[in-house]
Amino acid sequence: MWWWVVLPYVAMVIFIVGHIWRWRYDQFGWTSRSTQLQERRLLKWGAPLFHYATFAAIGGHVLGILIPKAWTEAIGIPEGVYTEFSGIAGSLAAIGVLIGAGFLVFRRTTIPRVRATTSMVDYLALILLGIIVILGIYLTLGVQALGGGYDYRNSVSIWFRSLFTGNVDVGAINAAPVMYQVHATAAWVIFAVWPFSRLVHAWSYPLWYLWRPYVVYRSRRPVAPNEPGTTGRRWRKIGSGY
Amino acid sequence: MRIRAQVAMVMNLDKCIGCHTCTVTCKQVWTNRPGLEYVYFNNVETKPGIGYPKRYEDQEHWKGGWTLDGKGRLQLKSGSRLKRLLSIFYNPNLPTIDDYGDPWTYNYQHVIDAPLGTANPSAHSISALTGRDMDMQWGSNWDDDLAGSTRYGMTDPNLANLQEKVRMDFEQVFMFYLPRICEHCLNPSCVASCPSGAMYKRVEDGIVLVDQDRCRGWRFCVSGCPYKKVYFNHRTGKAEKCTLCYPRIESGQPTICSETCVGRLRYLGLFLYDADRVLDAAATPDPHDLYEAQLSVFLDPDDPEVQREAAAQGISADWLDAARRSPVYQLAVRHRVALPLHPEYRTLPMVWYIPPLSPVADVVSAAGYDDLDPDSVFATIDALRIPIEYLANLFTAGDPEPVRRVLRKLATIRSVQRAGQLGFEPNEKLAATVDSDLDELDDLYRLLAIAKYEDRYVIPKAHAEDAGRLALQHEQLFCSLDGEGGPGMGGHGPWGVEDFHAGTAPHGDSGSTQTFRGDDGREHFNLFGWNGSGPTPHLFPGEDPA
């Protein structure tokens, strides 16, 4: 089915090419665009909670989607233990994301100073993230933790990994409940939007700061400026508000 | 020994009249863009006063600068690197815009559009951030000239432990102005705080800059700087700071704040320093020794050994010559009248200040002493513990001795000069009491009081021989600041006085490019950049140039 083959590949291509393009042409727009200067009390709780819970959620996806069921069983993790662990850890992450994102959405939409800095791409990314997060929370809390449970590792995961082998198993995802399908579709859309939004700041987490010398020196090395018109920001509308 | 050159500044606070011309010209040149409404790379504070942003000097609260850990090693006051990375989603030490002052503008359109009537329309203040109506609560200069100091003055962090001695009563108050720019420190804590590695100190001239393409907006530089002289552009999401007007410095011109200073109180020149000694000096255990430790980093440009070594390390002859004539070296090291601002932050700041004698002299006169008599001035300088201790909290980490020594020297210059003017024999013994002699005091008098342009600013041009022909060709076309979104915004390079000639346009003619089509559909003439004499098509409505 086109929906489960073409969309993922298109999203992947846009994701990769878009990042290369943005990295080459819009270093200046590549920032987290923090609004802590404008508002700090809500951000203090919302931002760390959202980000750390999101890290946990990403880790959970790696565990559940990328790693085949056979592997975890091969190293001696029985199905019951996996379900138990993913249920509890997933629920904690989901609650964290829910509360954190709640804080952030509240301040972004109701604090005028913060709203003034928000661009259309931000809203698009926010809405897509909202769909993904709410569905993810529903699937984690509503289906896995409180509901009957569903072993996505026999359907969604197989389809996802088959995308990288070239031999896409469309049947696997078609068998999944519709909410998983919507969740996956929204995820591909946000991957396509990612390079054009402020989400790129995720790749700039400055881990190497831990090993760097404190004070950075640079020489005033004169470089030939680029020809006028051959460089610069091509997407002034994206990433910064003017 | 690694010899490096540093462009540094000295400000003579006795001459500052608090006119804010430096602030205004700096604002016009660097920060008149959206996102930087609240930002002043240069600002002038009234002291005592709480400063901009509020109480920025209280490092127990803001955690800027360096401190020594239990083992005496240098560490950022805000904690370890890991702690910063973990708090990257919420920086606990970042001032908010209310600490700087919510920027406002006025709804001028309301005045323009007001119907005819008897009541005068008024322009209400609106927030520059949101465009909504707002009431002004605070700004960068809210306590200018001690305004409201009965409320704010006592919260000046430099008044710690002095509260019971200081009077904010009108009759007994003292005050002076403190112009501030980025300190371009030898051990910059903003650079050390930047997790992206976007901030750097230039090897050649020591100017501290932010690479706008590498900055990712993690904003630790803002909180890491104890002087709060790195700012967050809320429109671009990037940090910006005082550049020491590097395009002007590179071409041998003083910074715009210096160039336009009405009181001519700023001095620009080179220090030669030993980069290997910087960290040891910054880690000096006793804060009272930090001032001397900072002096020990500087190298004597007249020392032949230093000259030989500097030349061997690639410092060019004209820079060495400029270092020998440097007014900042004269003031800070040779005459020892300039002091660093808050050496206890351990950043080794490179903008130094000559403490003001005037508040002291004023009190001397008010107390009925004869300030013509240096002995009585000395006695009063010693007796006036309050201003001296206050100045010591600003400039010497609380050690009053160096401040007292500087003020005595400044008083002695006045006394010797006055004697000369009145035809008396200058008192050699008086000069000796401040460890000086009459010749040296005369040199200092010329540097401080006569202060010719070429004596105040000794700035060697940057060496661009290796820039290549291509770059030179381009520089004729446009300025290096013209990068997209850069502060140059397509403007033109720095202009010296000699570039201006009456009746000619420095920026070409005011031709057709200076008109634009407004919201009303009519062509308008853009007065910004108009040379004052060229044609002004479409300036007035109904005007239809042939």
C-alpha cells in the first residue's frame, strides 16, 4: 500500500535532504529559540519535564520498535517482563510528557510575550507533536497499561524495520489497530517537517562541551566573503520570526 | 611565555558627566534591531545604584563568573559542565526581560490619527515585545541620577556591609557614573560557559565575540557573564554582545562609544600579556590579591626581552610600537591609577577605571576643609571611609588601600598643577608621598587632562596582508558585517571623520533605491541614510517628480 511505503520513504528523503540543506544554508536559523527570557516560571517545570520524559519515550521506542522481539527473548527477557517494564516505564514517560507538554502549550498559547515569538512552523510542529503525544499517551496508558494490551512488536515494529530492508511488510502495519496507524502516520509527517522547524535543535545537544577546553580561541583569519546572492538564508520565514 | 596582545580600554570616571551619548551611539550602531530592544552593549549606570540588569553584581544570586572550588581550582560559579548540560532546558540563573526592563515604544499612530478637538491626544506606551498596552515598571536607567534611590539605592550589592554608614539623604549622598561595556576578559567566563563553542576570544586582539552561525541559543553565556554583558536576541534566538566595534578597531579607529564620548574619558590601547600566566592569576586565593595578580600578567613593552620574544612569536613591529605608546598600559601599569571592575569575578576584565576623586572632593569642600591644601584632602580621603570602601567594593574586591593610593595620586596632581598655575614652587616632597616624582605626575596630568585624540587612542590596524586579493576586492563592495541577519544589515563600513566631505554623499547618491512603496500604496522617500543634500523624491504627498 502506498500509504505505508511511499509516505515513509518520502518523509525519510525530505528529512535527510532537508537537514543537509538547512545545515548548509541556515546556520543562523539553527537554534532552540528559547523563550526563557520572556517567561521563566512555567518553563522551569514544563521544559525539563517535557524533554526528559521525551528522552524516555524515545528510548522506549528504540526498545519496542527497533529491537526485534526475538533479540530481547534471546537474551532471556520473557514477554511478561518486557510488557510489565514497558507498561510501567512507558506510563511514567507518558505522564511526564503529558504534564510537561501541558505546561509548555499553556505558556505558548496564553502568555502574550511567548506567543509573539511563535511562527507558523512552530504551530505546525506543535500540532503534529500534539497528535503524536496524545495518541502515544492513549496507546501507552489507555491500551497498554489500563486496556487489554496489544503486542505492537508483532505488527508495527516488523513493518518499521522492514522499511530499512527494502522489502516492506505492508501487511504487518495493516493488521495494527487504527490508532497505531494514525500515530505512525503523524510521526512520518513530523519527520518531514523536522528539518524546517526549530526541532533541528535536537541535533545540537552540545555533549562535547564536557571535554572541551574552557576558553576557546580563534584567529582572525580573513576569509573571502561569498559572492553576493550565492549564500545566506533562503528561508527567512522559517525558524525566526522576521 | 606566550605573548599576546589585547585591545583594552580605560575610563576616567572623574570626567563622566552621565550624558549617555556613548549609549545612544552604540545603540544606533549595534542594537537598533528587533529582538534587541532591551539591549545596551554600552550603558551608563549611576552609582550607588542597582545597575542593569537589576543587581547584576550580586553573584550569590546570578552565579556569574568564576570561583575557587575546595581545592583552590578555578571553576565556574554556576557549577560543573555536567550541571549546565543537565539544566540546559531551564537555566536557573538567567535574568528575565523584566530584570532588564520590558522594552516599550509608543502608539504614535494614535496621536497622528486623532481627530481635531480640544483635548490633546496622548501616545500610550505599548510593549515592544507584544504590541499590547503596558505600564512601564523598570528600564535600563530607572535609577539614573539616583532617581528613586530611597527605594532602590540601598539594594546596591556594592553597599554590602556599608548600609549603616551610607546616607541616602539628599544632603549627604554621593554619586558618580559608571559607563560599562563588555570587559573582553582575559579569562572570559561567558566563553567558558558556552556549550556550543560559539563564543571565542580572538588571538590577535583579545576581542570576545559570538559566532552567530554556531550559536544554538543555549543562553549559558548570558548567565555566565558576571557583568551581564552578553544578551539574548529574542527574535533570532542567538546571543549577541559588545564587539568592541571590531570593524573600527581593525581599521585603527576607536570604538563608537569612545569616538563620541563627550567627556573624552575613554582611552584605548594595547596590553601585552603572558597567556600562560592568566589562569594562575585568576586562581589567586585571596581576592584582595587579585588586583596585583592581574597586573602581574601584563608584560612591559619597553623590556627588550619582551620585545624580542614578542617579535619571535609573530607580533608585528607596528603592534609592538603601539603597545609601547599604549595609554592603557601607562594608566593601569605605569602610573597605577586605573583599576579593574570587580576583579573578584576572576575573569581578568580588560576595561579598567580611574576611580572618581570628585565625590571625595565634594565632601571635602562641604565639610569645610580647604581642598587647596593637599594635606587636608589626604586626611579627608582617609577619613571618608564610605566612598572609599564603596569604590573598593567596585574595583579592588573590597581592599581600600589601592583606591586610597589612586585618589591620593589624583589629588596630588591637582595640587601640583595648582601650585604651578599660581606660580608656587611645586612640592617635590608631596610627589614623593605618592611614590612618584614631578615629571611622572606631569606625564599623568597630560594624559588625563589634556588627553589629545592621538594620545587617548593608540590602535594599530589589523594585519590583512594574507587576506588575499579576492577578499580585498570584496571588501570594496561590501562590509564583512553584511552577512544575512548580521548587524551590518547591508550598511557600509566604518567611516572616519576624514571620510566626510560637505556636500558629497558618503554612501553614493540618494538615488532611486531610497524610495519604497508604503502601505498606503504611495511612493515614499526613505530618510534613513539620506545625506542631507541630495534630492528627496516622493518625500511629500502629492509630489510627482518629473
